[in-house]
Amino acid sequence: MNQRLDESANILYNQSAALRTDGQEGKKDAMFFTRELETVKKEVREKKYPNFKQRTLIPTTFNTDPGAETITYYLYDHVGIAKIGLDYANDSPRASTKKEKFTSNIEPFRAHYAYSTQDIRRSRMSNTPLEQREAMAGRKSIQLAEQKVAYFGDSAYNLEGLFSNSNITLTTVPSDGGTGQSEFTDKDPDQIVRDINNCINIVNTQTNGVEEANTVLLAPTEMTYIKTTRMGDGSDTTIYKFLKEAHEDKIEFFSLAQCAEPTAGWSSLGLSFSGNIMMAYKRDPEALELEVPQDFEQMEPEVRGMTLRVECHERCGGVIWYQPLAANISQGVG
């Protein structure tokens, strides 16, 4: 380990005029920076960001080669239904598949963080670790880019997201609340239960019972409302608890800020929803996957004037929907 650090420090020293102004002191700076950067990179790589839920809500795969520029996938539709027949009959129906070919781009996410020569010397002089705040910001910016594509896609780069696939069924909840509105806050508990169940059941109905939703996403406002509103006066059961019990805990409910209509409207994301949305879908790799051919990585430092810059990089192919009918989006809930 120490030999590798010495080699890295010598390479950095020889490449960096900024660290060669004072002979042995420059080598000390290079060695200090190389050692500290190892720690910074490790902390950045292992840092957990619980607010980024995309890899929890979308099965994520890293199987595609990082050198690939596109991903080709197929949507399959099974054809043929078996029938009862005699052992020696020769008229059994043929079971086969119809498939449709799709291609998705793979695009890079890039950011960087940097340390000045003075940052390095100051830390070495005081024997304190290099500041990690900017390095963490580099990692977070990559996470933000992945999050946006994971949920909303990017039509300019031919990337699909969780919500943006045009083959996903879009429904509107009834406007039959107390004042004729569609929002949950205008409805009684039975109407809300009906709306959520309808969103869930559509997946089963439109796939002829083949697929079942196991996940429901709601904006924080709607999630808080169903978790704090009782089914009726005198009842200590909330709407949320009632639904969980009714579905025998086979459905997981998640609060997701991206289900709330943006301040600039859905059109700012290239979408045409109305109001807040909820989504029911089958969270399973057979139905959808977030493609990450190259996970987050940090390159070796490069010299830029009086700074040492570390590039951060990731490659993402967006969300591949193999079974878009295993999902339903209901709009107008908030």
C-alpha cells in the first residue's frame, strides 16, 4: 500500500509544477495529498444518501459493459393459451412470443472537485484532513443527475424514466369529493381507499391477472394524509393501516417527493400529468430496471494551474421498461 502511494505521489509531483516550487517540500505536499485523497475518495464512495431512493424503488443492474453506447432490449408478448386435449391429439395450440425491439442510449454524468495548492499546504501544516465538503458535493451532483433521469428520463438523449414511458397506463381519479374535487383532502376515507385500490387493481386487470402491483408511490402530502386520517369517527385505524391490512402487507407504500407536481408544472419535465400523482407497479427486474453500466467512479487527479482536480463519472441508460403494463399512474390526487 505504502509503495503504491509513494509511486502515485512521485507521479503527481512530476506532473505538477504547482508542487515542485520547493523541492523536498513539494514532495511532502504530493505525498500528503496522495494519502489524504485516498481517504477522501473512500469516504465519498461509501457515503450513503438516504434521500436518493431511485435504486430502492427501481431494480438496478450493472451488467451492461461500460464501453457500450446503447442498450437494445425487447418487449415480449406471449401468444397462445394451452387447452385440454387428448393424449394422442395433434391439434394443440402453438405457444410463442411476439417481440418488439427498442434501443436506449447510455449517457455519461460528469462532475469534479478540486483542491488548490494552498489547500494542500494548509492541511499538511496543521496536520488536519483535507476538506471533504466539495468532494461530497461532486458525488451528490452525480446522484442528482441519476435521480432525475431515473424518475423522469431525458427525451433529448432518448432516456426513459420511471414515470415517462408512454406505454404506462395513465388514469384520473374521480372528481367526486365533498366540493367536487379529485384531491384526497377533499374526499372521505372510503373514496380514498377506492382510488388507491383502483390504481392497484388496474395492473392486474390490464394484464389479465398475470401481473400484480407490489408497490405504491405517493407524494409526501398524500402519504401523510393517509397515515394520519382515521377511517371514520370512533375508529383508531388509519387509511394507511386499513390498506396495509386489506392487502395483507403484500403492497409496500413509499413517500416520494417526485410524485408532487413541480412548481413549474409537469411540462417543465416534458410530462403532461395533472396535479399530484400516485403510481402502482410491479417492482421486479422482470418488469423494469435502471441501467447503470458504469457506477460512480473518481479518476486520478489532474493538474489545472494551481489546483488538482478529480473528475467524477457515471454512465446511465435510464429505466428500461420490459413490462410497462405492470404499472399504472393515477393523476389528480393532490
